[in-house]
Amino acid sequence: MATLPKINELGFFEIRLESIGGLGANLAGKMLAEAGVVGAGFDGVSFSSYGSEKKGSAVKAHIRFCDPRTNIRDTSPVERPHVVGIFHEALYKTVNVISGIYEDSLVLVNSSKSPEELKDRMKMRGGTIAVVDAIGIALEEKNRVNMAMLGALFRLCDFLDPEIMKGVIRKSLEKKYPQAVAPALRTFDRGYQEVKFQTFPLPAGEEMPAFIRQDTPVLGYATQPLGGLITNPGNSILKNLSISRAGMMPDFHEDKCIHCAACDTVCPDFCFVWEEQPDKKGRPQMFLQGVDYQYCKGCLKCVQACPTEALSSEREEDGYADSKRVPHRFDLAANH
């Protein structure tokens, strides 16, 4: 039987997957646990936590491994992970994805950026950052992000046998989706081979951030503002759906647009910005100005509906949405 590289005071090696609904972290957690139990002979458990079952909402998957002689009586969320798998890079903007990590924890990020860039963005002090372009691999192989992430996770968790994982993939897919087995295995292999990692020692004199339980409320009786002030109202001005995009986004080509509003009709989040202008005959008409990417979750329904290819599906590049965003007028009014 394989040996766990490290364990906590309860005897567990713990993994936490940070994701959004639709990227397959829940299934990845179950498959990862199965490979550890069936293939490596560990005791293991896997479960997930999430809110509404909606594509784009936050999801966490929790996996624990231990020696067979250790009883697993803990099904609480993993708060001090030895490994963190971040399925969507933008999660760090709204979620403390590295909460509870140790000085020697491994953090895997689905990203095309370098470990150095991600260290600064996530404000990591020490630990190992691994990077794999899981979205790019999945798009090229016409498969799922979770298979590429699983491949990278197995490269980092070298006490697990990747061949056992391939058997789990076959068993999970071949009955219902036999055509998906080969692309899934290719995606897994590429994730395993293409992951890059770098270790950052904790600077001399510094300590890891103090651990704070994730279920500790930010606003309590001692920390809430006076007068019952609502600091983050759930209205459309502050709402930001950009974290829900899973790699692809609509790209607007104004020269092809006939302003038919087919895109606006199917958009579930009112992303399109219009302005009344005179047409060629001087009559008032609404003209499409662009996309407010703050509210775009990348469903691409607009691309399918557009009759003139004025909207195309493109891989999102870092900074593109911010530079091309056309804000709604109520956003402009709110900023002044």
C-alpha cells in the first residue's frame, strides 16, 4: 500500500477543490477519492458543498485520505488543506481560495499565468504553486476541465497511481458516454504532463497567516456597522457575474451588427448596452453599443442567436473584458 506524504493531527491527508458549478469539481472529487481507496488502499471520503445548483455558483469539493486503521469520523469541510485545486482562476477575487493552507501546501490553479504572477495575485506567502491551462487543454481536446485538473492533481499527489485513475475514468464514462472516454483520457494525460510548479519558501521572519475558520461570520455583533447598514446590497449595480465565465466569452464585431436585438432577447442577464440614435433617414432607432462584461457569465446564447456573426465565441484573454466593457448608464451614474 502507498504511504501518505503527510497527515494532520487526526491522521488525515486533506484536499479541497475550489470551483464553480459546471466545471465538474464534484465529480472530480468523487473520482479522486475512488482512485485513492480502490487503487492505493487508503480509507477515504469525498463530499461537496454548494449553494443553489446553478452553473456559475461557488462549489467546494472535500477529499480526505487516511490509513485503513484510522476511522474517518469527520465529514466537516476541509479547512486546513494539504492540497488545493482551484478550477477557476478568477475565484480568488471573491473567495479566499488559499484559506487555511500550510507553509508546505500545494496549490494547483487552472490558469495560463506563471506561478509568480499567481503568487502575487493570491497573496501567498509560502508554499508550492502549480499551474495548468486546463481550459485550453479541454477546449483543444473537446472535453471537460475537470479531467485536465485531475491529471495535474495526480502529478502533484505522487502517492496516487494515474493508471488507476484512468481505469476509474473508463468505468465512469464508457457505459453512458463511450465516445467521451478517449478525449477524457487524452485530457487527463495532458494535464498530468503539462502542469508546471514552483515552490516559494516563506521569507525569513514571516509567518503564515493565522488560520480563521471559514464559517466565522465577517459581520457579527462586534464587527457589524452601526445602524444596520447593508454594506453589499444584492442589486444589479454591484453584481459581478464575470467570475462565472468558464473560458469563453462573446466578442462583439460592430461592423457586422444589424441591431436586430436577437442577442438581447436571449440574454438572461441584460448584458447588452443600447443607445438611441438617428438612422440614415433621421428617425430615432436603438443601436447596440457593446457588451457590459461585468454581467456576462459566458453562456454564449447570444452567439447562437446572432444572424450575422456580429457576435463570436472567443477564448477570454486576461484584461480583455475590462478593456472592451461598455458600462450601462446606471453604472456610470453610480460612480459619480
